[in-house]
Amino acid sequence: MNTVLIIDDEEKLRSLLSRIISLEGFTVLEAGTVKAGLKILQKEAVDVLLCDVKLPDGNGVTITKEIKLQYPLLEIILLTAYGNIADGVQAMKNGAFDYITKGDDNEKIIPLLNKALEKVSLQKRVAQLEKQVGKQYGFESILGNSPLITEAVMLAKKVAPTHANVLLLGETGTGKEVFAQAIHSGSKRNGKPFMALNCSAFGKELLESEIFGHKAGAFTGAVKDKQGLIEEANSGTLFLDEIGEMPVELQAKLLRVLENSEFIKVGDTKSTKVDVRIIAATNRNLQDEIKEGKFREDLYYRLNVFSITLPALRDRKKDIPVLAEYFLNVFAKKTNQRLRGMDKDFLGHLQQHDWKGNIRELKNVMERAVILADGPQLTLLNLPLELQTSYQHSQTLSAFDLTSVEKLHIQRVLNHTKGNKTETARLLNIGLTTLYRKIEEYKIL
């Protein structure tokens, strides 16, 4: 139920308004002074405030600004016995929803309240979405508590509130864009644009146009002016992934942005000013690239104001269960499946794998496993065959090696038949009872 607070020192009028509003299904609270009203606001979740302009201990027009600063989602309707244009204009400037005359406009109160509540409801939904986006792209989205990832997150949190450019280093698939988004989310530029571009995805001419934009007629096909990402990210953050793939000629243009906060669009003759933070990422050794003449040394030092190395997944294997659980939940939700986690063998295989593709590879494996799942848990049968095999090959040879081979072979055939035990027994040329006994003996689920 929506709550309305009335602050008015005229008790009879306050009671009349309270009755009118409560009959429409609203919860109504009352106060005769600013001080009493502020105490109610501290304790109660109020949606709309009806406030007299002239009060014993304050002026409604003046306190509107203060109240809106403390309670930005609260809408305020000011009531006055003698309205004047100057007060009305100032009230709206201070954040009031409306400014009306008492008594004569009582019939307008309910429609006005409903309009104010529509705005409150919309603002609350927007605030909730912003909160969800903040969690999705903030540091909360970086999972794991192994020492290497904890240190990387700590460094990112320290640099986030500054204006420093950041260089993210690490293998492909380690989550560099997730880190870039978290740094942006934790900065003063949060709420401003975050634009991302993979420099390896375009040729030189197209990449220049994508980053810096172009003027109409700059080249064949440029029929109208186009803003580049660096301009679209103005006041915000531009994330340049695979910066080591950027052609040397374009590196000079990027250097100008970092040095002078300006750039020239393709086909333009004048420069454009821009305020943008650059976060770059690469899986290359840029110092080796500098020696080979493939990367500008001056640009490297401009970008490398603050560098963070993201660990490979094989170096933080204790984080695999929590990452796998996260991806399981994401893909189970997408496919409308009810899954209760992963069995021990499934997790064992995940933790033994080398993960050359890092988190990106794990994500793909988990998506495939969820699609193949036909039981309450993910099992060995839901893993790619090559991952099962690599796990078995990594095990130390022992007196039970023949048993391991037999178990793996049964798993392969079950995988081939999609769990059909009758067909599996036929292909193995053994009785169905024998197959069930071996499944139980080897704990194949």
C-alpha cells in the first residue's frame, strides 16, 4: 500500500485531506511541523509528501530541496493558501512534483497523487534495475577467493576510483572485459557510457572508423557522419581489448587522445575534444612487441599507468567449483532445467583439466553439460569425451589401471548411447545385469 505524509499546521485542513486520501486506499501519516515530519520520514517509507508552504518552523519551498537530497525517490506536492508564480517556479527548481492552491484544488489531489505515485513506481523500478546492473557488472561479478584472483581484485578496487588508465594483462579467456566493467562500475564515471571494442576484429580502415568515427564522404560508403566509440564513451570508459593487435598508425592517434584529450575523425580537418578513460587489455608481451617495432613505446607507458595481471584458471583451480556452479545456474535457468549441482567425478574432472581456454572454455563446457543433462545432477557423461580422456591420462598409473580403462570404456559407450543401458550392454557384448553391476561397482552415475 502506498504511503502519503501530510505536513500542515492547520489541523482541520490536514484531517480533511487525510480523510479524502485514506478513502482512496492510501496509508496516510500526519505532522504539524517540519521537525515532526522529518522524524516520520526517518522511520517510515513514504512515497509522496503533501507539504504546506508556510509552516511554523520552516518554508516548504526551501525544505523541498533538502528533503529531495535525502530522499530522491520521494515526490513532493506543495500546498499554499496564496500561490504566486515566483514561489511556484522555485518549488519546481527545488524538485517539487507540483505546486497547488489549498482548498480550491482539493478535487485535483487524488489525480495528482496517482501521477506522482506512477513516477515513484517508475523511479523505484529504475533504481532496482541499476542495482541489478551494478551487481552484474561490479566487483561482485568476479567470482573466486584464491590468492591470485583476490590480489587482482584488490588492485582493481584501488585503481577504480581514480582517473588512471589501466592495462589488463593475461591469457585469452581470463575475464579481462569483466574486470574492465567492474573498474568502470567502481569509478566516478559509473552511470556514464562503457564502450568495448576488440581491436583484432577489424581491419585498419574499419578499426579507425569504429574508434574515431568519420565524416560523410571520407571514403566510399561513408554516406553520413558517424560517431566513433571514443566519442560515444565521452565522460565514461572505453575498453580496448587485444590492444596489441592495433596497427602502429592508429596507435599514434590513440596516443594523441591520451596526451591531449582530443582526436580527429576520419576525413575531418578539425579536432574533437573528449573526456574518456582508457582501459586496454592484451594477451601479448607488449615489451617484446616494442622491440619488434610492432607497438609504440610511448603509447605503452601511457597505457601502462597501472597494470593488473589476471591469473590463468589452471593457477586458481580452487575457484573452479564456484565458477562451475555459477555457470550451471545461469544455463539451467536459460534452458528451464532444475539441476542440483555436480557429482564428485564431474567436479574431479573439471579440477584436473588444464583449461588452456581459461574461464571461457569452462563456460562452454558447462553450457554443453547442462544441455546434455537428463538427471538431477551433472555427471561424467555430460562432459566432452576429450575432457574425460585427458583426466584419465593425467592419473598416476597403478595396479588398478586396467579397472580405470574398463570404467572409461563403459562411460564412452554410455555417452554414445545417451545413457541407454540396454543398447550399451549390446555394444559391449555383455549381459544387462553385468552392466548394472559394473555401473554400481565403478560408481558410474
